[in-house]
Amino acid sequence: KPEIFLMDEPLSNLDAALRMEMRSELTRLHKRLGSTMVYVTHDQLEAMTMADRIVVLNAGKVEQVGRPMDLYHHPRNRFVAGFIGSPPMNFIDGTVTAVNGTAASIQVPGAGALQLDVEGLAAGDKVTVGIRPEAISATPTGVPELALSVIPHTVERLGLHVIVYAQFSGAALTCLFGGDPSLPEGEALTVHIPLSDIHAFDAAGNARTASR
């Protein structure tokens, strides 16, 4: 009856269906035993669905520790933001053109000026704008938003949702839409992202989005 279990990628060699079944089985086992389990995985889906707390490691360095949804909504840096979430977060380069208190104007090539609440940035700073695929809508959101014109080149219809791989101003952009919308490949599409769902990272990769 050990107090701590150490598991090193126990599901990595299983097929997808069995991996899903064993995730559920291990979660039930953890609740029944009440023991601490330290579980190593490269699969962020396993981490998000099984963990009470996640420790994100990068080259031996602890990048962030927290509950799964805290890491999802408030990644400390670009590495964590790119690791947590599937499909992974989109990253677009931009430049801060003006800052007034926490309100910053960020110039994004092909999208014009983007207004975000940030911390620790100044005019002239290079930034990376982070947008999760599931934050992107094919219709106006009804809130302050960023609108982008994109060209879908691949559409994956998965029944419950659709993954769209598109080009935006020479960069790749992945979108995740619910349902089965009509999205012809190769035709221009305007997508919409609420400003409250957009992240900002400085040149060193640190999160600079103001606390939400």
C-alpha cells in the first residue's frame, strides 16, 4: 500500500481507444486509493484530463505549476501556452505601437491595430499574439473582437467539430469550429476572435496579458 505511485508514460504504447479507456481507469483507481500519483507524460491530453495539478517541464526547468484549467487560461509563457491545448495555440508576430496605462495598441501585419490590456510592455516592443483555435468563430461574436480574413486550405470534418487549417498574411492559422459549418476550401473566410481571449507574449516569451 504505497503512499506514492510513480508512473512514467504508462500509456504511450497503447492504441487510441485503449489509451482513452485506461485514462478513465487510472483516474478511478486514483480516487479509490487516495494515494498520490506522479505521472510523467508528453501527451497534454492525458495531463489535462487526469491531473489535479500539472508541472510543465522544459529541458529540466519547471515552467509552470497549477491546475489544468489555470494553465489553459493563464499560461505563464509561450512554451506553456503552446503545450496546453489541442490543437495548439496559434502565434502571430506583432509590434506595440502605443501604450496608455494597461491599454496597448499592437500592430499585427494583415490585421491592423489590435487593442489589448497588457502589463510590462512599451511602445516599440516586439510581441507574439496568441490565439487558441477554439476561440476563433466563423460568425461575429457580438463583443469587442479581432476580425481576420483567412484562406482555408484544409478542412477536417470530425462530426462534433471541424478543424480548419488556413493561411493568414503568409502565416499558418488553425481554427476549431463547432458543428459542421459550410467552409469551402480555397475561398476567403472572415473569422472573429474576442479580444478577451487573445494572449500577448513579450520577446522573451513571457506572458504580458493583463490579469483577467
